[in-house]
Amino acid sequence: MSEQPIALITGAAQGIGLACAKALGEMGAQLVLSDINEAGVQAAAESLGNGALAIACDVSDADQVNHLFDQIENKLGVVTMLVNNAGIGKPNDFLETSVEDFQRVLAVNLTGTFIVLQRAAKSMVREKLSGSIVNMSSINAQVAIPTIPAYCASKGGVNQLTKSSSLALATHGIRVNAVGPGSIDTEMMAAVNASAEAMQTVLSRTPLKRVGEPDEIANVVAFLCSDKASYITGETIYVDGGRLGMNYTC
């Protein structure tokens, strides 16, 4: 078994997840990247090198999640750093949003976060290991966009799940926090990047007058996983260029 801390990052094929994997790798962690996109996550792991392991998994499926952890524990050992990053949006007009789409977003973003978090915690508790879990929230846990009701609801739930699980796991030395990105330059922002008008709308609500980069989220995630954050648990840190502090646009 590896003597390095073992870090699992879900939704790691690209964007914020891949940036988080890179940051934790630079901290010396043994990396396990997971994503529903098998080809993508394999390519991501290969790009990082240093023995990074890639395993395909749909986090909304408890059987797949259990199999994921069984594989990791058989090959490497127990995960003590977890980044719960897998998430989807499915934007649509509010009145046209289907129940099926709403439930799918909750299944991945909220139920999936719970399934992975609980499974990781069970192994850490069983082996009497302390660790750090970081859930990926969003500023849309606090503010809202009318075309992504399920996403907003799911991220609000992630914040409360973070608080609840942090209380449950504190006596076991397991810290649980969340990071809430604002507008970050990832594949999810492709439509905004393609429209000057849409980008101006985003920047009008961002005091720093730019979008964030994936590694700016990853740096905060790495901090929360490190001993430098040893007295922080149950918190959501928003990395949003100042958006949540705004009273009006200018």
C-alpha cells in the first residue's frame, strides 16, 4: 500500500476537477481520478503522469461508487483526501424543465455527493484515519439563475450536507468543507465565452471584472485538504471574484 495520502477527485476528466487533481498531485498525493467519461478521465490521468489512476464511475449509482472504492482500496489503500466535484447542470426554461432532468441533476450533484462522501468516510472511520473531504458547491447555492433550478437546489443541498456531515465526522478527525465557485473559465462557460453580450453580463456582476481560472478553485481545495486548514470544518468558501458581496451592478 502507498505511504502517500490517497486523493480521489470525481468529475476529474476536465475543468475544475482536473485542476484539483493537479494541485493535490503537487502536494504529494497519490491521485485517483474518476469520471463518467471513461476516455476523458483516462486521458486526464495520463496527462498528469506520476502513476495517477483513472476509474470510470457514475457517482449517482451506489453500486458503482462501492466498486470504485473497492478498487482503490485493493490497489492503493484508503482515500483520505476526497474532492466531490462531479456535477451537471441541464439548463432549460423553468416552465419547460422536466421532472426527469430535475431528478437527474439532484441524483448527480446532491445524492452522488452524499454517496461518495459517506463511502469515503466509512473507510476512514473503519481504519481510524483522519482526512479531509471537499464538496463542490457554487455561488448558486446562495443566489439563483432561473434556467438552472435543479442546479441551484442541488448546490444549496450540498452546503447543508457539508455542515451536517462535518458535525457527524468531527469526532473521527475527518473535516468536511465546500468550495463555491463563481464564473470559472471551463467547458461549462462555453456559451458565455462565445457571446460578448453574455460575457458582459457576467462581468457586470463580478467586481474583479474577470472570470476565474480552474486553478484558482483548485488552490482553495488544496488548502482545505492540507494541514494548514486543520481547524476548518463545516464551511463553504466562495471563490467568486466578489460577486456575492454586491448590492447593485455597476
